[in-house]
Amino acid sequence: HVPLSLQVQPPDPASIRVLRGHQLPVTCLVISPDDRFIFSDSKDGYLIKWEVESGKRLCVVPGGKKGTEERHMGHASHVLCMAISSDGKYLATGDRNKLIMIWDAATCKRLHIFTGHHDAVSGLSFRKGTHQLYSASHDRCVKVWNVAENAYVETLYGTVRLWKIPEESQLVFYGHQGSIDCIQLINEEHMVSGADDG
């Protein structure tokens, strides 16, 4: 067996493009479902929409000062996570100041602010084929929102679990000894998780 590390081919340097525009570290990004656009956010609170083909910045929403979120379009603290709906219509961003902002992905106009978390919003995900948004927070709960109707749906308390929404049941997975920091669905049957236990 050849070790996996030796099988991996590095990308051709000529095929790598660097998109520059953020003043502070980039914290999250998503690619639109049609692969045409990239949305990125950073510690400076700036939201940037890029065109993949040209690398051009199509819109830039600046960050603001703390407490100005209602008057100012952008975030006023570090943006930690973002998600885009599977139809490419809505973009959601979550920040350290407990706020979730909903954007029109086509125009970069802010549509709504969801409040309700008691700590930093650390993860966002849309349910595939719907406008239902799930938010995870340092307050240790998951909240469910209906983005199309600007509505709060419910709060799901607990550790990292697989929630079966229609059946209102859950599967609990044990194994980690520490705090689980990240989880990603690989396909409909498998997921991978990482924790501070190594």
C-alpha cells in the first residue's frame, strides 16, 4: 500500500487564484449552488460577493461599529459562519454578537436580522431543498428558523445529535471525551466529527 500522503497530487500553482479584498482574516465562505459566486466574510465584518470566473468583487458590504446593526447594513463583530440555501436565494451569516443576518444572495441586500441566541452564533446550515435554517451557538443550543417567513420555529437543546425533524426524534452519538468543535455530513449515511480530545 502506498501511503495516502504520497498519492495526493499538489495543485498546479498556475491554477491557483488569490482573491484579495478583506483587511482582516477570512473566517468563512460559501460557494453558490451554481458555482458562479463566492461569498466570504471576515473578522472585519465585511461581506464580499465574488464572481468565480473573473475573480471580480460584485458587491462589498462593510462592517460597522458595535450597536449600529439596525442602521448599518453589515455586521458589527466577527462573522463566524455562513450558509446559502440550496436554491441560491438566501444567504445567512452569524456573528460573535449573537446575531444572524439574512441576505438576498442576488443583490446582497439585507432582508432580516434573527435574534434569540444568548452567545456567539458558531454554525449555520440550510435544510436541503427548503428555506429552513439551523443555527448553532456557544449557548449550547440549536435553533430552527423559517427564512422565507422571517420566523423563529423552535429550539433544540442538547449535545451534537442527528435530529429527525419530521419524526421529532433524535439519534445520539457517543465516543468523544471532550468538546466537539466541528461536524460535517459526508453523504446521507456518514458524517465526520472533530473534538478537542484529538
